[in-house]
Amino acid sequence: MKTITKITLAIIGLTSASAHAIVGGTSVDESLYQQYVTYTAGNQRCSGTIVGGKYILSAAHCMTNAKTGNIKDQRLIKFTTNPDDLLSRGFDIAIATIEEQYKTPTITFLSDLHVLDNEKVGVFGWGAGVLKHAVMKTKLVDQYIPQALLLNDINEGYTNAGDSGSPVVLSNKIISIHSGKDGDENDENATISARIESSRDFILSTINDWHSPTELKFTGAQTIEIQSLHVNDTNLAERWNANTLTTGKVTVTGGTCVTDTIAPFGTCTLDVTADAGEGKIKLTDNNIVTINRAAVVEPDTGGSTDKDNNNNGGGGSFGWLTLLALLPLAWRRK
């Protein structure tokens, strides 16, 4: 009976859309966490995380039956929910595909490790209209919902329905996705989240790509760490050996991504040297890290200028200020 009550209350919390937000907690500098985003799917606004450059990892209940959506000025063109999605079983995870690659210099890796209880975790949510951070403590779910992870209030902020899809972060890795209220009799602010571990195969099969920053600015040497979210073991050796890994003012000089085999959810490094000017690391043909992106030149609007008129021979036209200045002369002559 306790489990049924817990599940019912969780669903009630989930269906209350964006009426609430992280309560308490702290506001954070959004420029340091550009991977944590707010987006709309249908008539819902939720929180999420940029993964693989063109995906938003979030809660399935945010995207159920959604046909349209957007993030900033870009459209969301596809919504993929975990086929095992049953709120009562802790599979509330989904992935939205962005129309174009999202520009972010910051990322958070995902962890498929089994997290135990009594761990302090951070939650980043946009329910308040600004990015806020709460600290909560993990609690293992009972045997009826082993795929879920509960979060208890420890007086350092707690989540609410407007933060659906927020990442739950432990040791700088996302371990679960916030779903909604838990309904714990001993903690009215407790929440329930869906473990990355439990949706491991769904995440890998949907993304099946590298997870990395997409925009960086630097010159000289730097080491970049990226993550494999491929279904199978992989590396970048083939692209590196074929000289198709980089273009422009960037060179990959080594790193474990080109020398070792990387397992799913594993991370590796790229040793990079960048000169002044734009360069690209092409992890795939469509998954690109742009370094020192060139400034966009505004197009010529085609409007004429005084200089243009003066260079057109005797056919130049008068400006309206010139005509206004001649009006008194015309009146005196009359």
C-alpha cells in the first residue's frame, strides 16, 4: 500500500507542469553551466542537459505526445522517450533532438554506475526562470522501484515540478534525471529521479555518438576530455590516421581517444594545438567541435550612401534634409 501511495503522489507531482521551481538553493552563474538548459515541448517548459551536441536529455513526461518544441531560437525536431517508460518503475527519461548543433563550451558527463544512498548530490533546474542549484541526499528506492533514486531534503534547497528533467549530479557526472515529488511520508520535499543506469541502453542507442563541448576558444596546446555514448567500443584512430579528424587552424597531436579503445560511457582525451583562426575537430561529419569560431560578417543591406550617390555622376538624388533646407529659398523666390 505504501508503494501505491508513493507512485500516485509522484504522478500528481509530475502532472503539475511548471507551476513550481527549485525552492531555496542558490542561483548560479549560467555562463559556467551552459549545458543546463530550459526548453519547451508542446505546452510544457522543462529543464534538461545538452548531450552529444544536438540532444537534450530530460524527463519523458515532459515530452509525451509533444509534436513541437524549441530551445532558444532553435526547433526541436524529434522526441524519443524510453520505451520502458513507466513512471512507477523509474524509467522517466527521454531525449529531444535539436535542429542544429547547440553551441556550448561546457558539458557534464553521464554515469551508468549504481549509486548508493546517503550521497550528497546537486540538482540544476530552470523552474524559477533562472538556473538554480539545490543540494539533496540520495536514498535507495524500495524493491518495487529499483530503477529510481530518491532525493531527500537536507535544508539546502529542493526540487519541485517546474524542474522536471533536471540533472542530478554526483562527482561532476549525471547519475539520474529528476521526475517529480516522491510522496515520502517522512519528507514532504523528497523527490524521485530516474537512474541513468536503468536507461543505459536507451540512451546509447538513441545518441550513439561522442559527447563533447561544441564551442571552445584558445590558442596553444590544450587537452580536451570527451565521452563515448556509442553502443559499442570505439575510438577516433581511423579519422586521425586518415587526416579527417581536423580542419583549419587546429591539430590533434595525440591522446587516448586516438590510441585506446573506449567503452560506452568511458571518457578519453584529445591533445590539441590551436593557432589563431578558426579550426574544427570533426568527431564525425556532423558532430563538430569548433575552436575560435570566426566572427559572422553582417551582410550588405544594399542601401545607398552619400558616397555612393556622389560616385554616380550627375544623376544623384537629393536627401530629405537638403530639400528641407531649400524650402525657405523657394518661398522667398515665390
